[in-house]
Amino acid sequence: MFHSWASGALDPESNKSGDLVTSVKRGVWAMIAVFLTYCLLQAPSTVLIRPHPAVWRLVHGMAVVYLVALTFLLFQTRDDARQFMKFLHPDLGVELPERSYGADCRIYIPENPSSRFKNVYETLFDEFVLAHILGWWGKAILIRNQPLLWVLSTGFEFMELTFRHMLPNFNECWWDSIILDIFTCNWFV
């Protein structure tokens, strides 16, 4: 009943001026909502029972929607895939400002009058520090093996070194990788 109302089928006169993009966008979101509702109610329960089996059925349904969406995008050109994502969410496609993390690796900057440790301060209060800490904390809850956590975090830093030519965010200073990421964030775990 809700989908009939949301689609505008109950009042076709008000939906005459709707364009194709809006109707396709609403249709795709409605398909996802119907599938997730079906998964929530009808998917088989697994061994995961807390907090409730319905929660895990919904999580499984979201994973299937994600897998199907990635499979669809795999067969598109890069520009078409980006255009499709902009149809679903119009805020996508806006160029985000990039910050260079490895441009100036000095810890002490004597010529800066406001803060002599400006690079360290900006790195410590970056949003990625919180992401590192929360990510490693979540891995610690799941894995519960301290040596394996150290191997994974060190491996992630090697992965950042390997792919820094592709993502400028991965280009960070040596003290950021070794001291802050590996030792400090692992110490919190």
C-alpha cells in the first residue's frame, strides 16, 4: 500500500509532470526497499541471533543489494557508472578538496609563528585519525588476537605505501605511518 502511494499510482494527475530521472530514481529505491522488506520477513535465519535474527536477515539483504549494485556497475563504463550514481544521489560527482599529507614532513617548523608543530597538530586532529582508531578497535573486537592485529595494521601501512601513487591521501609522512598509525593507534587497541 505504501509503495502504491509513494509511486503516485493512486493520484496519476499529480504525477504527469514527473520526469524520467525522478521516476527511475524512485523506482530503484522502491525496489531496494521491497527487497529489504522481503529479506527482513522471509529470508532464512542464520546462527546469528543477537540482537534479533531479523536484524541479521536485514544485514544480509543489504549485503546482497550491495553485491548486485557492484555487479551492475562492473559492466558500465566509468563515466556511465558515475552518472548512474549521481542519479541516485545528486551530491555525488562534486570534487572534494584534497589535502596533501606528505608534502611537508617536518615535525618542527621554526618559521611558522602560530604553531611550531603545525604539521603534527593538523595530522593529530584529522578525521582519519579517528577512523584509524575506530577501525582498529572494531577489528580488535572481531579478531581478538593481538599479534594478528599488529600484522594487519602493519600490512595496511604497506598497502598505503604501495598505492600512494593512485590515491594522494595515502601519501603521508614517515612519522605519521610509523608513530601515529602503527604504534599509537595499536596502543589504543
